Amino acid sequence: MKGIRLNMNSRLKVLTDDQVDMIHEASLRILERTGIRYDSEDARKRLLNAGAAAHPTRKGVITFPRPMVEDAIRKITHRNIFPARDRRWDIEYDGEHLFPYAGGGDPKIIDLQSGRPRPSTYEDVEMAARLGDALENNHLASSLVMANDVPPELLVLKTMEATLKNSGKAASGYAPNKETVDFLVKMWACVSGGVEELRKRPLFSLGGSPSSPLTFSNHNCDVLLRSVEQGIPFYVIPCPICGETGPVTLSGALAQQNAEQFGGIMLVQTITTSLPTVYSGRVCIMDPRSGRDLWGVPEEGLVSAALVQMARRYGMVSDTNGMSSDITRWDMQMGFEQMMTGLMPAMAGAESISGLGSGWEGASSLEMMVINNEVFNDIARIMRGIRVDEGGLAIDLIDKVGHMGNFLAEPHTMDNIRKGELRVSPLWDKRSSDRVAKEGFKPIQDTAKDHVRRLLQEHEPEPLDRDVESGVNQVIKEAAKVFLGRH
């Protein structure tokens, strides 16, 4: 499935090529001098065997000579396909399209009835997955919220179960331990027709964040290694917070996260270089007044665009954050923060942007998914740019209509409107003030709520075969027996 066409002729650059190289060089120096701490002995042994070195004074820290890092960069798989259960939604990262997707894993949801945040449930995960399956600009079934009404030991598995049963799109998630990775593989093998078929066509990916600064915990290493051993693509998602877990300077934070990114990629490469590899960079901004981490700020748009440029330097697929806001209510601030942080990485040429449905601290919203989907339709129009050719310039038509004429009746006008020259949104309220005074005002979140209800009622995802669904259910029972001791 093709995403939003990127404007290849005019990309936003917030860094010069020399500045990109300076950040790259800084990362190499960090990796060679300071190194990365790996709490896993297995991870350290693998990296030492691959050519890395133990830091002479810092326990558990591995340093990387420049040639090793440069060799790792050369080995990266540059163009990637992420298969989907419904093949129509296979994601092919070709460098020319953008594939947005929902933010992942919030513990709360904005209740569709009351409009207030509450802990999310299994049913919420089902609804979010089904809604995401219906939205044309949501390309990855990354769970919007978590199923908090199930035993904590099964939270990830039940969340993924609800997702795969309600969406045919490529799935993404995380795992708290390597045993959960094994059960996720068993679950998706039921869908694929076996473990070997899943290896050939992995229908889901996993991701995880190192502990900034420059540390991979035992959990990070275990889940990464087990995922890759099972043939499952793994996103390394660094996320230093400027001034807290990374330098307050944006370039310093970019250099640190770049080093962390390659600290994970080189660990992946101790097993294989054939899996899809994505540059999933994140940098979070600290609020100097409170220490709280912020996402809906101009610096977030800047670093997201910069991360796209770093990914391009390595020929990697760029996945970054966008559509971010720090507000806790529906208002103007939410709108401009989300557009600012979503448009900048898109204009820089990002191939993947997360964030649909986000907007509250620790909570997500079905209505916001619909709104963000529509914002990405606007961004798609912006990315398409301005058509400049004989038909677009319309010199002969201008001459024909002449002075004080009217273009409304000309076939050229409606022909080009039908082709999308002027975008008409089904969601945005463009009525005149007189009509609004007569017909009444409806807030955008209420209009979006109507769309949510309609889509949930009308949309049917690609169904699972009965034997596949039965197999998935059996995997959940096996997991409950292992994690909860149930028989």
C-alpha cells in the first residue's frame, strides 16, 4: 500500500550537510571513547567477538572502533518491506512515501462518552485497532492504548491479540521479556501458517528503547536478541531527554541518540544483517520550569526533522515522532502543536511518523485518531506541492476568459477540482459565520466523534479464519498457564 507521496524536489533541511557530518563524527567519538553499557553478559560477549572492545575502566561498557561502526553502516538493509496480514496494506519503504501510524501503548484513553481520561481496557484496544484499520493514513497497527483490565503478566499478549484480531495491517509492539517474545511469535505463527513462514514474511515487529544515557539493560538486550533470533524486525528507539538523560543542547542530544541507535544496530548485526532496519530516532525536550518531558514544542519539530536527515545520511528508513502535543484539553494550542510537530518531519522527508491519536499526557483518543488522519490528508496535499506545467499555468484559458471574466463555468475548473487541485475535507468546518449562527456550532471533537462511531459501525477488518483464531486463543491459554500458573 502506497502512503503519502513525498515532495522529492523540495525537502526541509534544518541541518547543513556539514552539520550532519559533525553529528555523525561526534557519535563515532562517543562510541569509540565513552562506549555503550550493556548489562547483559551475552550481549557483551557477542559484541567483543564481533570486534568491539571492553572499556578499560568502566564495568560493563563496550567501546567500538571506528572501522567496526563504519562496517555496520555499510551492512544495513536500506530498503525494507513490512508485510501485513492483509497484503493490500504491506508497507514498502521506498524513500518516496510517508507512512504515518498511531502512537503506541498509552495506559489511558479519552472516554468516547464522557470525554474524560480513564484507564484503557481490552475493548478499547479492539476499537482502536478497528478504527486504525479503517483510517487510510494509519499504516501500522501499533496499539494506541493498552489492555489494563487483564493480568499485568498478559498485558502485552492480550493487547497484541486484540490488535491482530481487529486489524489486517502490519503490526508493531514491544515485549517485557524474552518469554513474551516467544509467545508473540507463536501467536503470529498461527496467522502465517508456521514459524518458518513467519520468518519469510514477518507480520509484526518489536521495538525497545535503551536507557539513556548510553545503556542497554538486561531486558533491552534479552528482548532485542530473542526477537532477532526469531526473525522478527526490531526497532531500536533511543529517546534521551534534553537536559536530563541527554545534553540540553539539541546537537548533543542528537549525537548521543545516534550513538545509542548504532549501539543497538550493532548488537542486532551480531545475529543477522538481513532483517529490515529502521532509524527510529527520538529526542524529548525538557521543560526547564518543571523537569517534565515535552513533545509539543518547536524543538521537537526541529529534532524530528534533523533525525530524518541523519537517517538519510545512512540510507536508512526514517521513523520519527510527530503530531505531538502536551495539552490536556481540546483547544487551539493542541492544534498548532500537533501541526507544527507533524509537518516539519514530513517536509524533511520522513518515511514513518508516529503519533496519530496522541495528545494528552499518558492518554490517547479515538477522536484524535480521526482528526490526525485528516491532518495527514492536509499534509499530503502540502507535500504534493504546486503543479507547474502548461495545464496548470492555463495561459490560453486566462486569455480566453479575459478581463473581468469568470472561470467558474470553464471545464478546466471542475476537471482540476475533481483531480484534487483544491482539497475538500469532510471533517473541517468551512461554513460561513452566517450559516454557523443559523445552524449552530459543533466543536471539531464532536464531529470527529460522529466519524468514529460511523467507522466502528461500518468497517469490517480482514477476518481471521476460524482455525487461526482458535490457534491464537490457545497460545493465550498457554501463556496464562506459564505466567499465571493456570491449568
